[in-house]
Amino acid sequence: MDDSPYRDLDDNKLPTEDEVLLTSPLAEEVTDPFQKSDSWRVLRIMGEFVWGFDNLADVHEGVTIFGSARTKPDDPMYQKAVETARLLARARIPVITGGGPGIMEAGNKGAMDGGGLSIGCNIELPFEQGSNAYLKRSLNFKFFFVRKTMFVKYSTAFIVFPGGYGTLDELFEALTLIQTGKVKHFPVILMGKAYWAGLVAWLTTTVAGERKVNEADLRLFQVTDDPTEAVRLVIAARQRKP
């Protein structure tokens, strides 16, 4: 991925479906609410949910691997993602990623190496993010919130490698769903103690210290450097499920 992938006002690219949906209409555009209504867009959103559910209906207790699209194959974290996914596949656990490069590619590569089901749920972006070459099943979504639903619905754990805003978004959405009881018995595992140390310290000393979360909420995630330990935590959580 380009190191500067973000849009500017003069790039002349067509807007993505997400961008159109989230743009407030100008006053002069709302002349005919029946023709300009976002209500019609609901049909497209509904269709994407149905399409996603149909394509993933046979996936049971998968694990989603998140992390930066900018991670290169010579990065130690890329290699750890390959090994983590390989171990998951050997345990007959489907591996789901965002379908793109970097850590996503590493996760899918490991799943393929381990003979498992390798799934990519990609997203339409204003810059190109092609699907990686290690997918047995590739889905391309237009709406972020539909795609994010698929990650949670068809996974029973998240393993989160070092990443940026998108990775952090998925991490905190999962923690919020667990904290509020929307999903249960759902381990969130952060891979890379050094990378996550600053965030964990801030959550502990500032967020929990000021009682913005309970101390028990700090136990909703675990941190490791070991792919074997990460997979062990996933399997142990499944064995504790009712």
C-alpha cells in the first residue's frame, strides 16, 4: 500500500458507497425527498447483509486476524501472523482477515499453509487495496459496518497485531461489545507486548485510574508475543463455553 493513501479534495476519484452514505445532503439538494432519500439506499445495505450472510453461513467459530496493511513480509510480526494462522488452521479453525496486504496477507498465507479455510473480507476504498493471493474465499464489501458485522458474527476470537486506526477501531469495537454483553466468551488477544505496552499503560493508569472503565474491563483482552500461546487462549476459551 502507498504510504500516503488518503484522499484529498482534488483527487477526482468517485466517492465510495460509505462516503456517499455518510455525507449530509446540502439544503438545495433536498428538493425531492422521494428521489434523494437515503431510505432507498437501505435496500442496497440490506442486500449486502444478505449476500454476506449467504457467503459465510457455513463458517463456524472462525478467528479474525487484524493488523496493519503496511507490514512487510520481512517484518517479524508478519512471520508471527503466518505462524499464528498456520496453527489455527491445523486446529481446524477458519481464519478470517480483511483480505488485503500486510498482516492480512500473512494471516491468509498461514491459513493456506496449514490447509485451513482462508477467508478475506475486503472493503471498497478510495485508494486501491487489492485482495491478497492467499484466499480460498474472497468477499468485497462496500459498507464498513456490514463488513465489521461479518467479522464479529463469524468469529469467536480476535487476534490483533500491530496496526493503525483501522486496527484500533476493530479492537475497541470488540471490547465494547464484550463489555456491554453483546458477545460472550470472545477472547481478544493483542500480539506484540512492546507495541501495545503504551496503550495498555494508558488504559490502566489513566482510563481505569480515572474510573472511565472498571478494573475488570482491563481483563477483557490479553497480550502475548507467542503464536502458540495465542492459539492456546482461543482454544481454552472455546472449551469454557457453555
